[in-house]
Amino acid sequence: MTTSMEAVIKATGEEAELLTAEIREDGDLAAAFRALEQRVVEFEQSSGKDASALLPADDDAGLRFLRNRHGEDFWRAYRKRLQKELCSSHGNLRKMFRKGSSFAGPAVVTTIVTTLQLPVAIIPLFGPIVAILMSIGLDAFCDATADTENGTD
Amino acid sequence: MTQPPTPKMALTDLLKHYGDAEYRPHSLRLSSAAMLPLHALSAGALYLVDIMLSESGANQRYTNSDGRDFPAVAFTPDVSWKKDGAVRTTYDRLSETEKAEVLGFLTFPIHEMTHHVDHLTTPFGILYHASCCAEYVAMQRFAPEICSSAESFINEPLASLRDCPVLGGSSAWDNLRTWVRFFDACRGAPNWAVDSSASANVQLFGVTLSYCRIYNSFESVRSLAFPRYYLRPTSLLETRAVVHSLRYILFLFDKQEAARHAIQCYIDSYYPAGNSTLDYTFVLDLFARMYSGIGSFTQLIAKAPTEAIDSWLLLLDGLCWYSLQAPPRLDFGSSRAVGPVERFIFGALHFARRLARERELKIKSVVSLLNGMDTDKTLQELGCTPIEPSLKHSLDHLADIRTTSMANVSNKNIRSHFQHVFKAQTYFMRQRQGHGYNSFTGLPENGNVVGSLLRDREVDYLGLHFAKYGYQPNRDVVDWFSDRESFLFRYRFGAENEALRNRLRARFPPLVGCESLLCKCGVTVTGRVPSSTWRYYCRCPTCGVRLRISRLANS
């Protein structure tokens, strides 16, 4: 892992901790969605690329009638994708969450980056996502995603 | 099987729904989200649409393979809403959100079909699909190389990579990159790829635009107000789609004063200022400034007479149409030709010059205006190829592509897809020859491109999948374009990356040797082809003769 990558992970983890506190205080996930929206805008500005580059391609690229760009839409797109990767009962993340609630944001981000082999450019997006995971817990996240898959969301 | 009833949608849900709906130019498809069933509309909106259908005598509903209705109203365009008629009265009684719902529902097919027409009936469309075909052939050489090890299979979008040690020195990558970067430049290249060092500026309608080069290959301009955006072909395509929708709304209201409010309602709901990407609004705002005292498109809508708004939209439609007629290869003939974006800028400057000279653009028709531009010496000197040579060149290019790139596509399904595309494009180029810029589908009366298609009986030839003989690409074709998008343009992580690598390995088998062939000019030509094919077509690098060489029997 390079020094610059370590710095990005550290900053992302710290942001996740701050957001987790905010979510717990507010009692909803709005702060995380706002932050996610902000990270997407920052990605677009720093790279010059459209945010669609961050999303999984489930089909050919298209020309749209209009463009939505809400943090919540990104969360919806990533939630399904992450469930496949993170909800395995033998995964490192599951082990970490089982140990208790004393884990730090950077540690969770490091585990996710290593498990998913995330490209550096998209690590900052995982600050708000990790905050959601830390707030609601991995079990609730996996259950909620499973419910969505079954059409009960 | 009967479809379960869809819950009624509020405008916010409709916006989300349409946010997912798109036209997919590579595979000539509309996304499934495009097929919004009529009964998903709110009660008021549905009531209006039903009256409109019965008033216009539309008794047919187009149904796609999933059994869902394609918005049929768009197929009956020639009936505007009479003042005091049942449709207008009903519309006036709707809430603002219901009005927006109706307008979105009616114009959505026009928007997406405009993209379809632009990709199949213009020289730009030929460049697009020919590049796509050449890209596949280049992938046949590149994919076996990059898939050989997990280390070389990077999980970042290859299209916009600046430096990549694992790809350095790969001639297969150098070849593929040419095509991939064309598509990336069309949709929006990364900041590093935009070179603004030329420092040449141009004033257009009071706006300072600076010239820039994308990937050191494509010319464009950017505005100082939006330093991270440059004018790109996608913007021209989206502008035409929005313009057609707006002209259709004006037509529905007979270009009366009530149309102004409808357009404002439409823009506020679907393309609000500051919340829409510049692809939809930049050109509209820039062009609106051709009127003195107008600073943006929304100001133009608020202040100009509705007849003038319609003429302005027609002019802009014509200019974008003119831009898309840039020949597919820019190095043909003796002089250099310019691409769509430069053609747009030069055409707009031509309008600005005429406005300064004549104070008002008095034109018989937009087609005669565009045909007249072909005789303008300044435009010719700048490299704006007149329409007839461009159409002729497009046909030649299609013939060339069909015997070289397309013949080298080793996958039967993919080859057959390109065959369909090029056949349709050849048909349209031949239809258009001798008619200048005139095109019922390209410059539709009232903006309704779908209605124009039906009138021309070309709907089946355009391969619309809801038409009687509509085109449905093979599953293999759909899968390839999905994998292509993921591989070249998206970030990937986790198991997804390895799964993609496995799919690409299966699709692109290793390369094997070809026998050498002595060309008549004395040059020996050889090559390597995928193990799944026996023949390889190429042009002699020296004399340009087309050659067919075979795979080595023992490989």
C-alpha cells in the first residue's frame, strides 16, 4: 500500500467517524447522503469525468432524457453491489464487526479497501458509506439489502 | 400474461424513472425504463392522455416485447390542442405537477428517438458506429494481452488513463486507444486530456470561448464560466433532443401564448438551471444570447414572442443538424475537413456575422439556409465540407468499413449486428443524396421525430424494436456492449473485476499467426488473428489494395 493511499484511507476513515456521530445524533442517514453527494461532485471536479464512471455498468452506455445526481441514488446503486461483497458470513468485515463496537473508521475503511481492492480514486466515496455501515451495523445493512432484493423495501 | 397494475406515479417518481431511461446507441435500444405504461400516470395526467388519444383518432398502441405500451401519443403528432377544446381545457385544469407529468410523457419518445435518428441517418452516426466496429477489431488484439494476468487487468476506466506502466509499449493498446478516446471525448474526457494551451479565443454572441484540444486529436471550445466543461458531440445530440421536445410542446399549443408557461413548466421540472448537466443547457444558453439583451435560455423563454421562440429553436435545430453532417473521416480528399463541434462553432459564427450585417435573419426555410451555407467561401475555407460530398464520402466510408473492419470481426453475432447498422446507414445515406440538408426525420416538422418517421414509412428501417419488423440485437451483442462499458469506462472492484476478466478471456481467444502475402506492389503483408477466425482482411500499407490473408494452417 503506497503512502498516498494510506493518507486517503486515513482521511476517509476519519470522515466516516465524524459522520457516524452526526447520524447517531440526527437519528437518520441524511448527513451521509449529503456527504456522498458532495464526494461525487468533488470526484467530477477533480477528474473532469462524469459520475457515471463510479457506478457499475449493468448495460451499454446511453443518452438520457435527464440526469439525476443525488447521494441517495448512489447509495442505492452501491448498496446492492456491496451486499454481494461484504455480507459473506466468513468475510473479514463480518469478523471485525463481530468483535465489538470499538473499531475505528480507518480500520473499517482499510478492511473494505483490501477486501474489495478498491481503486484509489473512489476510496473517498466510502467515507459516507462506511458511516452508514457503522451506524446501522453490518447485520442490519445486510438484512436491509436482502429485504430490498426480495422487494420489501 | 397480464401485467400487474403499476402504481400511480407522482412527478418525483417519474423524474427518478426517467433518470434511468436512456437510448443506447451502440445496441440501438431503449432501456426498459423507457417503456412507461400509460396507466402509471396520475389520474389527471392519464385522463388527458386518453382524451388526446381518442381526439386524434389514435386507436393503436404500440407494445414492446414485454407487453408494455410505448407512449402512443407521439405517433399522432399532427393534432394540436385547440383553444377551448377538450384536451386544452383538461390541461388547464391540471395541477402544475400533473402538467409536467403530461409534457414529460409526451416528449420522452421524441427525445430518445432523436438520438436514434441522429445515430443512424447522419455522417456523425457513421463515424460513431464505424469507430465502434474498429474498436471491436482492436479489442481482438488487445484483450488477450491484458487478460493474460491478473496484475495487468487494472480496475480503472482504461479510456481515461493517462499513464499506465502495464500498458506502456503495447502496440495493441496504442491501436485500441485511438477508438476508445473518440468515445471518451464525445462523452467527456478527463481534465488532463483537455489541452487549453492554444490561448486562442473566439467571441460568439458576446461570450468568450477558448479553443482547446481533447486527447491531442479533437478540437473544441470551452467557456471561461465553465472551465471544466468543453463543447462535445453529446451536447449537440442532447440539444437537438431537447429542441425537438420544446418545438413539439409549442406545436401542441399552436404556438399561442399558453405555450410559454408550458415550456417554463417543462424546463423547471426536467432541466432546472443549476441542477442539469451542461450537455442539456450549455448550447441553449449560448445560442439564446444571439438576441440582444437576452442572457440565458430561460430569459429568452420569458421575454420572446412564442413565434420567435419557435423560429429560434428551428434555427438551433438546423445548426446542430448541420454539425452532425461532418464527414466521418476528416482526412479525405485534398483538404482537411472539420468535425462536428468545429462545424457547430463555425456555423454559429456565420449566423453571428449575418446577424451583424442584416440585423435580422430573414430565411425562407432552415434547409435553404443550410444549403446556402455550403456556398459560403469562409465556411469552405475553414473546412466545413458541403453536404453532398459529405454524404458521398460517408457512403464510400461505409463500403470500406464493411469490407475491412466488419469483415475482421471474428464473432458472428457482433459482425451481424454491425452488418445491420451499416446496411441501415447505407440506406439512409442513399435516400438523402441529392436532397441537401432536407430530411423529414432529421428536421421534423413540429419537432416530432417519431411522427415524421411513421409518415416516411422508415420506422422499420430504423430498426426500432417496437416496430413490426423491429431489430432486436442478439444477447451476445448486448452482453458485449455492457462489458465494453464496464471495461473501458468504469471503476470496478471486488469479484466484479475478476468476473469481467474471465468473460473477456472467453470472448477474445488468443491470437495466432497468419501466412505472409506478397502484395502486387512488392510489400509483404502479414498479421495475427483470433484463433476463432480463419481469414483476415487488411489494406496494404503502401498501395492501399485490400488483401485477404489466411490463418496459418497449423496454428
